Amino acid sequence: MSTDQPKGLLSTESYKGVRDFYPEDYYIHRWILETMRKACQSFGYTEYDASVLEPTELYTSKTSEEIINNQTYTFTDRGDRSVTLRPEMTPTVARMVAARWRDYPMPIRWFSIPNVFRYEKPQRGRLREHWQLNADMFGATGIEADVEMIALAAHVIKTFGATDSDFEIQINDRRLINATLEKIGATGEQHNALLFALDRKEKETSKDPAIASLMETYGTTIAPDEYLTQVMDALKRRGITNVRFSPYLVRGFAYYTGVVFEVFDTNPENRRSLFGGGRYDNLASAYTTQQIPAIGFGMGDVTIHDFLEIRNKLPAFKHPATVFIATTSPTVAAEAYNLATQFRDAGVYTSLNVTDKKIGDQIKYADKLGIPYVVVVGDDEVKNNTFVAKHLPTGNETPINRDDLTQFLQTP
Ligand code: HAM
């Protein structure tokens, strides 16, 4: 549709970097979220939610201070409070768990599919609002917890119909990264600059020659330690073989303390990460003296959409109605409505004509919407109590008595 508007009219375009979901887009969007939901529930994770609005201090407190702060949407409310649209869910869920951990048996296994907002430059795979599946486990440390979380990520993507060769899981460990930086003699000051530079290695080389040279040394020094080797072996024994140690995988968030991982599409057209996550054992300690270790990941709807689109794995839009009731004249409108009620009460989703269009045009309307059946209601049909169910994709016409019609449409 053209977005050229005559002078004086408002633009019909949405805000930059966010999406309008027209019904055919929303159908796919809902399918994506529903698939994520089912995959998490099948691992016994339960769903939670929260508001998009958070006090800004949630992101400026020491534990979560990091690059994402440059990308937040922040404003002052009418009560002079600084408010931020959540750029991610992890600080929120850590806050929620810190407040109520006594009420739940540990480990807590939760998921949510919030929309999150980041002021990024909109481009392929990157928008300013996206929906992000977050699966997190609180109160468990050790190899089995770490393995379950990575296995869940693999399970989610497989639930979408992906096979092992479609994606690769890259892993690293913050403890190993830190130990390696220490080993190669990086000073405390250089430490954060190096983490930042490592995180951006794919995009650019550091302009600081000392940092660039330390990165070289880092690359030749780092090797998977015993723990990472055990994690990769454990995953292999569980049938997850497409895991690779990735020395430059750091993850941009300051809160990670252990294993970090990302899932990538193996198709070069979709280079953005599909998932990112890791262990963060200290984030909750901003809110409680109770030590609550945690591990989790986030998976965005945009990159998985691209992943599935490239592979022709997105579902085709399906109209919710099974049947459209066409009417020959206003005199049968009440009869038609009552027939619609009979269908709806039996769980047959029904759309009803409200116009004075000709029958042929009413049928065209139903066909364009993708509603598979049309039932015409006219004076004769009402009198004889017999209707014709027309199946639009095949053109088949079945005359049926009113009482049997509902059942016919229930099991078309
Ligand atoms: P993240 O790596 O920033 O991690 O985001 C996770 C995923 O969200 C990415 O892999 C990508 O699929 C998607 N994503 C991120 N930013 C955008 C964007 N601007 N447009 C579209 N998709 C995007 C986190 O947010 C962590 N809080 C995840 C986590 C949960 N760690 C532990 N628990």
C-alpha cells in the first residue's frame, strides 16, 4: 500500500523501528510466540509477566550497568519519577525472584515472552521493539542446570522445525575469559576495555594498539577449560552435537558470571544471533542478601522469523472462521443470525453477511478472506430447512438438513 499521503494528512507509517501487525502478520507473530510457549512448557517452565514500565534505577544500579543503557527509552513521569521501557527482561525477573523467592520451591523455572524496547539503528534482524522469549532458572548451580538451559535453547529452535545443521550453539565462560585476561597480563583498567573489544571483534578491531595486541595474545592463549569441556560432552551425550567453543563470545552484559552462549543461524543471510544467554549468579544480590544463582537466555522474535522465512517454514495464514453465512435479502437476516448462533454455540466459528451485496460478491468476499465454507440463507432454504454448504477451495456443494449442518461443519 502506498504511504504517500496528500498534503495536510498525518503519515500512516508506524514509529521508526516498530511494527504494525496486520492480521496476516499477527497470525504468524502469534504462532511464533505460541511455539516458544509450548517448547518451554514441555520442559516444565511456567509463565510470568510484568509491566513494560520499570523505574530507571533498575538499569542504572551497579549490577546491571552496561552498554544497553545507551539504548534505553527513558522519560520522566508526571510525578517526576524516571521511568524506562524495559530493554530486556533479566533485571525485572531478578527483581521479582528476589522479592518472592521464599514462596517458590527451588530451582525456579520460569519463562516469559515480553516486548522489549531498545533505541537501536533499525536494520535486518534489529528493531526498536521486539518480543523476546526469556527462559531462566534460579537457585541451581552446576553442570546439570547449565546443560538444561542450553538444551532448552536447542529444544526451542527444534520445536520450530529446525534441524541440527540449521544452527550452531557457541559457548564460552566468563570465568575462563577472566582467567585468560589475567594470565596474559591485562591490567584491571584494560579488563573492561578488552571485554568490550572482544565482544565487538567481529565488527571492528580495537583502535588502541595495546588492546589490539592483547587481543591477539588472548586468541592464542584461550582454550576450553575442564568445565566447558564437560558441558560440551554432556550436551553431546544428550544428542546436542552442534556446540562450538567460541573464544570471542563474551556477551555485552556486565552481569554474566559463568557460562555464556549464543545460538547462530548457519545460513549467512541471517547473521544475527537467535538466542543469547548465560549464568548470572549475582544479579539478585542488589535486592536481597540471599544468594540466588541464575542462568537463562533470551530469544527474539525477529531473528527467528528471518530464520524460518529463509527456510520457508512459516505457517500460511488461516482465517479463524470456518463458514460464512450469505443472505439473499434483509428478510432472512434474523434467520441467518440464528443459524450463526447455532454454529457458534457448537464451536464452529462463523462470519455473517451484514451488507446488501449480491450473493456472488458475498461469496467472493468469503473466498478472498480464505473462509472455506459458504452457506446461503434465502427464503427457500428457510422454508425447506435445507441449506447448501459450498466448499470454496473445491467448489463442492453439499445440500444438508439444518440439524446435520453443524456437525458437517464441525468435521469438514
Ligand atoms: P540479548 O543478547 O541482548 O540478551 O538478546 C537476546 C536475543 O534477543 C538476541 O539473540 C536477539 O535474538 C534478540 N534481540 C536483541 N536485541 C534485538 C533487537 N534490537 N531487535 C530484534 N531482536 C533483538 C538479553 O537480552 C539477555 N537479557 C538474555 C538473558 C536472559 N540472559 C539471561 N537471561
